[in-house]
Amino acid sequence: MDIAGHFKTITRHKIEVMKNCFRVGLYWQGICHDMSKYSPTEFIPGAIYYQGDRSPNNAEREETGLSKAWIHHKGRNKHHYEYWTDYSVTAKRGTMVGVVMPRRYIAEMLCDRVGASKIYNGDHYSEAFPLCYLLQGIDALLMHEQTKNELVFLLCMLKEHGEDYTFRYIKRKYLKGAKVPKMDIEKIKAENPIPGDMSK
């Protein structure tokens, strides 16, 4: 158990994401981001399974078969696509599907992915990393196609043009309803091989 290490990691992450959210104009979301991580349900397992270089949820999952902290977290934080799932009204009864995320939460999700990538990868971080990490498992995600398309579009922009450009675009255009082009995700996957060990 590492209480101090876990507290420092989640606080560094929260501050990083908050700064990103402020840059896109999502001030309240930035302030409230990941507050549930400080609740006993999430903080205690986080300290017990603290790794420092990857999410403790993975270590908890490997040891117990599930992560109670993650189950608690994803049900309370709208910037996670897993929050935006429901039973389908058109598919076979009982089928779970992703539903469209509001853009303000897609923007926060991007801010979160950038922040987490920086915290867990340190000096190895590059602006291509969040895109490559998403592409690694994108086919298995229970994420609505529109949400997936918009997230890939923004992460490609981050890789190609950097944070300043992307955050300005999100604030001035994306959050004001700008049209997002259809992305060829298979082509993007082929053009962006996974760098190094991204299994964390």
C-alpha cells in the first residue's frame, strides 16, 4: 500500500486535466474532474494496488477479477465513454450499446487521456501517444461510432498540430458545433503503429 504515492499521482493527474479543461473553456468540469477518486471506495483500492507507472485498477483487476474502484468511477464520471452505455432499442433484447456522448464530455475525455498519458509515461510522452493508445483497442470499445469518430478526429489533430492548436479548436469551434469529418479509422490504424510497450 502506498497512500502518499497514490495521492500524489491522482492529484498530479487531476491538476493536469484541470489545466487542459480550462484551456478549452470547461472550467467547472476541470474543477470537478475525478473528484470520486478521493472517495474511500476508489482511494483505498488505489493505494493498495498503487503501481506508479500504470493504473492501480489494472492491478486490482488482475488480482481479484474485477476493479470495484473502476466500477464506482465509471458510473460517476461522464467523461468516460463507459458511462454512456445503455440497452439497445433496436438490437437483440439485452444488447448493450454505446450512446452518443455530448461534446463537452468528449472534450473532457480528450483532456483526461492527454493528462493520463503524460503522468504514466513521463519523458516518453509524445502527442501521438493518446491516439496510438486509443487505436490499440478501439475495435473492442463499447463506444458509439459518432463518439469514436469525433475522438479520433481530435486525437489526430493533437498528433499533427499539437496541444495549443487542438485546444483552441475545441474551445472556438468543436464545442460550438463545428462539423467533424468522417475518419477512416482502419487507415489511421495502419498509419499509426503502436510505439513501444503500451500494454499498461
